[in-house]
Amino acid sequence: MEAATPQRRPDAARRAAPGSLPDEATDAERRAANDARSAEDDALIIEVHDQPSGAATRGSSRRRDPAPIDLAGEVREQLSRAVGNARTERVERRLTEAAEHFEADRFGDAARILKKLVDEAPTVAAVHELYGLTLYRKENWKPAARELEAFRLLTNSTDQHPVLADCYRAMRQWTQVAELWNELREASPSAELVTEGRIVMAGSFADRDDFAAGISLLEQGFNFPKRPMPHHLRRAYALADLYERSGDLPKARTMFGRVESADPDFADIRRRVRALR
């Protein structure tokens, strides 16, 4: 399956659908899954001008032209308290630069800046969040989980639970994956976010060859809508993927076909449909 999508979004849990990948997936598959995600997550801590809140849809390509970025007022206040007025302007400038690198998929450049900023501003949740998402995109699962746990602790937010769960999934830490899914399901912050978590949890079942449990979780209460939103397409793609992997090719063919009819450019849907003809 595909990878998770960072939230507020970022594309990122992970693996088969634009949403989550099994641990046996190759590095190339993980990278492809990551690239299929949308950039809603990317804009978590920043405000991107001239774009709707939440940014692009995850099922489509994440790549987009960089837009002017401003730090949110709340983040500025946190930075000021953390580093003092004399250093605030410099730290703000560096955080904005890191966010721009992240949006342009220059994750190595972003990580080099953020590694220093988390030491300078350890109480600023936005710094941990962006660093965690950057490390996640670099597939550095353990340090990404550490930073996203710091964000979780500082904010008591479920915004990045799917991405954090996907990190634990990549490390085969199933108890943590289930714990985060249960927290997210109970909080139910949004349909999009819960769908991301559902895809990651289903992927964790598939990673253990329990396709029936993964399919059951994705099928639960789901009917392909007449006018699907991106999160519907991600869930349908993940479900079709598990149908195929479990050997139920007729159902896989039908569900992949529905996704293709709704959005022919969704991820690698054309290839998946052709492969089942």
C-alpha cells in the first residue's frame, strides 16, 4: 500500500494507496507512494498565500511551484518565548527557509536547518512537526517518530497521527500503530484525517498477511460515492490494492476501475487497471 499523508494535512501515512505501504515494499515503492501524496500536510505550520487552506489533493502529484510563505502568528509568539526577542527574527527566517525547502521537496536542506532549530527552540511544536515530516519524507522513520511524538506531546493534537503511525508501521511496532489509530478514531477530527489513519492501520494488518482484517477495516461503512473526494479515492485505491493482494481480482478490478473513472490521473491507477485486464 502507499504511505501516509502528513496532516493539516502532510501525502503523508504511506504505502499502497496514496495513504499506506506494507513493510515488504521496496524503497522505490515507498518513494513512489510518498510522491503520490498531496501537500496539505506540508503547509501545517505555515500559511501559503494564494492557495486554499490544506493545499493540494493527496491523490495527485505533490509537486508544485513554491509559493510565498509566512509564519503563522501563533508560531511567531512561540518562537519569541522560546528564544527571546533578540534571536526571534533570525530563527523565524531560518524556519521559513526550512519550510520553503520542504515545499520544494529539498528535504535534505530542510533537515539541516531544522536539526539546529529543534535544539534552539525545543518548546515550539511547529519546529518538531516540520522536522518530523521532513524526516518522514526522507524515510528516516525512528527520528521522524521522535519529532512527531514531541509535537504530539506539546499540542495534544491528532493532526499527525497517521504519519506517526506510518513511522511505527515501517518499524513494525504494531502496538503503537493500533494505539494511534484508536486515539484518532475516537477523536474523529475530520473524515480526511480518519481515512488516512484507517489506511495506515489496514496496511499494518496487510504487513502481517492479515488481508481479511485490512479489507474489513477499509470496507467498514464505505460505499464509493457518486462525487468522490480525494480521501474517498485514497481509501478505494487502498481497498483495491488489498483485494488484489488477497487474490480477489474481480473486486480489485472493479474498485480500481471506479477510481480510474473518477480520476484517471490518480497515482498509478492507469498502470494498476492495465495490469488486471
